[in-house]
Amino acid sequence: MEKINEDLFMFIEEHRNDDPKGLLLSLYGKDLPFSLPFAITQIEARKKNASKIPSFLSNPGFLFPDPVSSEQATDERVARFHSQLVGSGKKVLDLTAGLGIDAMSSAMNGNTVTACEINPLKSEILVYNAKCKGLRNFVVHNTDCCEFLRDNKEYFDIVYIDPARRDSNNNRTYSLADCEPDVLKLMPLIMSSTEHLMIKVSPLLDISKLIGEIENLQKIYAVCVKGECKELLLQVKADSSYEGYRVVDLGDDGVISDIEFSPVEICGDKTDINADNKLANDEESYTYLYEPNAGVMKLPQKKVLVCHYPDLIQVGRSTALFFSNEYYPDFPGRILKINRFLDKKNSKELTGSRLNVATRNYPLKPDELRKKFKLKEGDDEFLYAFRMGRKDKPVMCIANKIK
């Protein structure tokens, strides 16, 4: 591991607001009591992860092994959710620990954690960071997870794996079988050490395909942070059948929304939800505009939301927005109160206004609308532009975000 001393931490603190690239150029070649590139990595990583893992970075001794670990770090809000699913008093095995935010969060929740990390530097720094956090129920193995499983004689209550989503050429993968390690092939070996497996995968993967290819898949979680889908978490349990798809949206203070869809809603024939029967009428006015979060947007049929919120009316055939005169505070996504709809005559009043802009299935893109009306960035007031009704009529409205 790189030299770790008081001078390193003093340097990081002193230059925490400096430009990392400029700092590297200005000090390159100078004799320092620590590795300059390693120190620059710490400054840069702390800047990038300030809102992502704040409680870990509150410890001035927390270290990042490399820039990649910084980029791939699990958001601590997501890690807390993982640890809540696991519970406490369990024996947990993390097969691909990386920076270890998930593993350490689980240990901090009262679990005994075994972590595998194949990279020597990452493994060494994980041991160091765990000691800084005062974790005694935490063991790190610098080994390949496949070798660990083949030699393992222990039983674990939960096994967790986050396979690399890039191949040997650093290209992004779009199939679970193309990730490293191949969880589908590794599954029998993993399940010989546990009855419960959690697989963290890219939010880009197709949930319908995952349902078909993973044996004993119990549940899929779409884990979002403030509306952005961060991951799909696959819960596998021995001898289980598929129970549904759950979308959880997390904020700084906990869960913003939490909704679960049954297997029938995901895969079944919902003939009772007919698009034409639930389309907005462009001659009517509506009170609220609802935009599903990214986890809900992964549903094959967004119209199943009507099963949970019966007064929702889809804005248009190909527009994944909803109107209602009812307020649903637990809706999984953005909620706005409509101020007014705009036509060609009153749209001129927009010129120079402070408005956020969102377009959904609309002829113009947000930047084009900003330029057309010379709009400035706003706070909670939005200009929404979309196609509406059976005729896909382009319309715009002004709305205030209330959630």
C-alpha cells in the first residue's frame, strides 16, 4: 500500500478545495513524504463522492485505492437499504467488495461480514478503512471469489455479489451472462453456501429477461435515489418462485416512495387496462401531473400504475405521464400541480421566464424550447411539453413541483 502518514492527511485537508489537475502539475517531480498521485486521487475522489458517501468521508482517514473505485462506489443511501434488507445478526458474504461501502454498511448494521476482493490494493485499503470505522466483525480475503467459494466450508445467511459490468476491453455489458464473474454459471456454487443471494446489476438490464433466466428469482428491486434508478437488485432464494417487482425511491432522510407490482402486472395480460379508455381528453383541465420515476419506467406496461392509483389518466398513447384531479402523495415519481395550459397566444408570455424544462414525446427538445423562449433555469416551476390525448396533440403547461 502507498505511504500512509500524517503528512498525507494534512496535504489532503489543506488542498481539498484545489483543482486536482492543477495541483498535480504544480507539484509534479517534487520530493514529498507520500505519493503525489495517490494524494491527488484522494482529493479528486472526495470531491466526486461528497454527496454520495458523506458519512464515510466525515472520517478524514478514509481512503480510495484508485479512481475506478471512486466512480463505482455504492451510494450510502443504497447501501443502507441493502443492509436493512439483510437485517442484523446475520453472517454475510460479499463476493465482490470493491471499495466496501455495502460490506461495511452491513457490518455497521450488526452483521458479521466476510468480504472477498481480488485486487491486492483494494483489499488492503478495505482492511484499513474497516479498522478506521472500528469494525471488528469484518474479515477481508484477498482472493478470487470463485476460488473462495470452492474452498469454503462455512454457511452464510446472505451472499451478495456485484459482478463487473464491463468486459476485459472496458466495454459496457448489457447482459448478466457477460458480466464478470458470470453469476448464472456461478449460481450452483454460490447456493451451496447459502439459501439467500442478492445480485446487484445494471439498471439497463431488461427485467422480463431477468425473470426468465434466473432460477429461484424471488423478487426484483429497482433501487432509485431521488428518482434516478441506481441499480436492479435481484433477490434469489432457494426453492422460491417469482413474487414481483418493487420500486424503492430513496432520499437523504429515508424512503420517498415504495411500490410493488405483482407478477401478473409485470408479465400478465392486463386487458382491463385499455389505453384508449384511460387517455386524457385535451378539452378537459386537470389538477395534477404525475411523472413516474426511472424504476417504474422500466415496467413493460406503465399503465399498470392505474391498478394502484385508479384516478390516474395517461396523458397520451406514447407519453408516459399521467393526469389526475386526485393527489397521491405516495406516487413513485415526481408530482406537480398544474398552473395552466398554454396555447400559441399565451405561450409568448414565457419569454425570459425562469423555468425548468421537460419534454416527453414532444416535437422539440428541452434545449430547443429554452432557446425559443429565452428561458433561464428555475427552481420548482416547470414547463412541461408533451403529446396529449387520442390525437397526440402537442401541448405545453406550467406546473409547480410539490414532490
